[in-house]
Amino acid sequence: MLGEVLTATVTPFNGDGAVNIEGFKRLCTYLVDNGSDGVVVAGTTGEAPTLSDEERLQLFAAAVEAVGDRASVVAGTGTYSTAHSVHLTREAEALGVDGYLVVTPYYNKPPVRGVVAHFAAIANETDKPIIAYNIPQRVVLNLEPEALAQLAEIPNVQYVKQATTDPDQARRIVEEIGLTLYAGNDDLLVPFLEVGGKGGVFVFTHIVGPQVKELIGRFNNGDRDGARAIENDIQPVIEALAVTTNPIPVKAALNMLGHEVGGLRLPLVEATEDEQAAVRAGLERAGVFAAARA
């Protein structure tokens, strides 16, 4: 298994907008030291749409170098072009990553048979596990259980990062299709654990990784009240990171906490003063600043 707690890692930038590889290595190390079983590199949170192929591959290699001996490195290689996705997967395979995050092709809106062929072509480049990323609010298409059942016939499509709230669909993924269910939004962790999910690909684990790891451990050990108590404690962080488009708030939060991940690339923009205030207030309510000082 790739892990219970995977963090969709931000991409740090220098002041001139270049990728900060050394800062990225430090961040990966910090995450793995603080609850993450693995890092997902060059996903939406990592600002993949504005990264060049060379930058993506540099980040994959940096993650493998920094934490590959003790954590999973999942490469975000999915795009809306099958040929491009195949190319990125082939190159990432040579770098020694542990798996791939492949989003449903966006914008061009292929039919299900096209989506299945897309995943099959990518899977042909590797025998390592693939996480199918279903996020209909961003890509227009929802991978219904019937479509996921077809993807599950591809041997190394083994996981679904499910970023839609439909509990019945989540339950069917576990009970009927047999794919490993990952929560694709921070607020879906406990609801998906309750229907048989195994963890998730998260953003808030940049901030509260140890608490999330403990939450999952308590849930798996039958302490559901304890798990829900932790969920309640970190709810202000979930709310803070939702004040505007991801990854704007999490980068603001990380910079507040001294991680120096830099700014964002257009068309993403810095958090406004009001958004920064909301992020800071959420971190304060969750006791994050006090924990960091300790």
C-alpha cells in the first residue's frame, strides 16, 4: 500500500519564480517526519498546470532523493493529453517513483471508453500502482462506479482519490469495485473511513500531519469517538484552507509557519489580507502556532 496519509505537496518557488528544489526537499522531509506516509508530487496543489515537464521531473527526482528510502513518492503524471501523460509516466518511471496520480482527462471531455483507453495507455508504461483521481468539480466529468469498474480491470489501477462527497458512490467503490478508496478532500476523511476508505491524499497534512495520522490510527483501532474528537480539533484548519482556491491558503499557512514556500505562479495569486487573516485565525483556533513554538 502506498500509505494511509499522502500529502499533495506544494511546490516551493524562489523570489524569482523558479522552483526551489532544496526547499522542496526540506518540505518533503518535514512532511514524512510529521505523519505523512508519502508525498504526491506535481498535483493540483503542486501547481502542476504551470510547471514545465523539466520542472516536474526535477521535483520527482528530488522527492525520491529526499524521502524515497522511507516513504512513497507518487508522481502526478496525468494531463488531458494521453501522449503527454504517457511521456511523463515513462520519464518518472526511470526516476524510481513508487506510483502515479492520474486525474480524469479535463477540458476535452472524453467519453468513458476514451477515459479507459487513456488510463490503459498510461498503465502500459509501468507495473507500479496508479491512483485514479476523480474530481468532477474541476474536470467536468464524474467517474461513476460503472466507469471505475472498467478502470479496475486494468491491473495496476488500484486506488481512487475520490474528491466528491457522494457517500453512496464511495461505498460502492469499496464494496462493489474493490479499489482502495482515498479521501480526495480533507473534510472527507472520516466519512470515507466510515465506508471502508483507507486514508487519503490531503492538503491539511502540511499543517496537522501528526494529528491526521493519529486520527486514522484511532479509527482503525475502534476508537471512533477519539477519531471524531481529533477531527473536531482540526476542523478550523480545514476551514482555513478552504477560504479560497487551493493552494493559495496552504501556501499562506506554510509561510506563516516559517516554511518559506514562496509565492504562486499566475493565474494563481497571493492570498488577500482578508484571506490571510482567515487562515491565521483558523491556525490559531486549532492551536497550530502554539504547537509549532513548542
